[in-house]
Amino acid sequence: MRDLKSIAEIRGASRIWAVGAIHGEADRLAALHDRLEPRIGPRDALVYLGNYLGCGPDVVGTVEELLGFRRRVLAHPPLRVAADVVYLRGSQEEMWQKLLQLQFASDPKAILAWVLSRGVAATLLAYGGDPDAGARAAVGGTMSLNVWTRTLRESVRAHPGHDTFFAALKRAAVSDDSGGVLFVNCGIDTERPLAAQSDAFWWAGRSFGDISEPYENFRRVVRGYDPDHRGFAETVYTATVDGGCGFGGTLTAACFGPSGDVADRIEV
């Protein structure tokens, strides 16, 4: 039995569309959705592979577009269920969560500098935050940090649906057929079972290209973010659905059949 609280199980889908890293490029996401909508079949599912936030110019608009397209997809006949649309937590969302809990960090000043240097500054500014105020709060201690992070959380809640969206993110997703497809954000540690991946989903990306045999019983492992920005790629056992969006590249979506083969692909 899988832990459905953290790993989504996609049941009964004939195909699964996977959308790669977006990094705050809301206009590009809207353009991809316009091309994707007429190509989603009645038994298809949709998985977003994380990294919605950071780097790009319109973080808030990206979340709005994600929520709006979900409503459009679920309204398609025949009636879909909410489980047909899955959002994974990416490294950007993980770092944003760490920032919102900065008052609990052992070295808040260092953590703040680390996440801001890796793209979270764009998310902080999008939700009305001030990096300099955060640095002052980090020096000021726990009480100052409590006030600063509470203001950020209130800013997120001021955008309807955003806090619920972040709370519902999954760590990974699997298709429910035996020997199906595993969907992750950035990577996996092939030495650990799926239930013990911990933060490897976000930080084991650079070993992803070394996977040369099946992981557990999965036909393929699909990820949505390559930290080296090498574009869409396939091997026998893996696929990377990342065109480099947010770093001068394209936004990519790929459609996977039950055996993990790529049945269709969109880049904008």
C-alpha cells in the first residue's frame, strides 16, 4: 500500500500528460494549455512535475493559470475526477516552504541567502516580500522572523486558492498498472525504496542520467526538471520533460502511454 498522502496514484488512465518545469513563465504556460486542451483524451490524466515558482516574471499568474486550467479540464465531458490532475512539489516549492518556516531554521540567515540565490527571490517578490526585510528579520531573531513569515503567509492567502494549492502538492506520482511509470520532480536515489526517497526527489538530479536499469518495478522514471538545462531527453529507463523554461528555453509537455513510451509532445 502506497502512502497516498505524499505519492499520488493515477488510476485507470489510458495516457498521462506530464508538464515540465515552468519557473514563473505564465504566458508560456497559457500558450501550452491552449495547445494541450484539444489533445487531452477522455481517459487521459495530467501531471505537473513541479517547479512552478521562481526565476520567471509572473509567479502569481502561473499559479492562477494552473488553477484555471484544472477547472477547464475537469469540466470536460465525460466528467473527470479531481485525481486526474496531479501537481508535484518541485525544488522551488520545497525552498519556498523552507522560507515560510524560516523561524525554525538553525541558521536562518544562511538558509535565506541560499534559497534566494536559487530562484526563490522571484517568488518572494511576487508575493510582496522584501529580501532585505527578511535579512534584517533573520538577524533580529525568532520573534522578528515570526512576524516576517506570517506576513508572507497572509499574502499567499490573499490570493484565493493559492495556499490550498501549495498544501496539496504531492512528492511523486505513479500509474496504477503493474510495472507502470513513476513521475518525479528532479531525481531519485536508486539505492533507496520509493517510500524512503526523502528529499532525493528534489536534489538527486545530477545522478539521474546514470540510471541504467529499471528502478523497482517501473518501466520508466519521468522527471520535469534538469538542473543542467540540457532539454528534453529519453533513455531506455528514463525521460526528462524539461525544455529549459525559465532559463531561456521552452516549456514542454509529453504524453506517456502505459509502457512509458512517448505518444505525443508539445513545446512552446
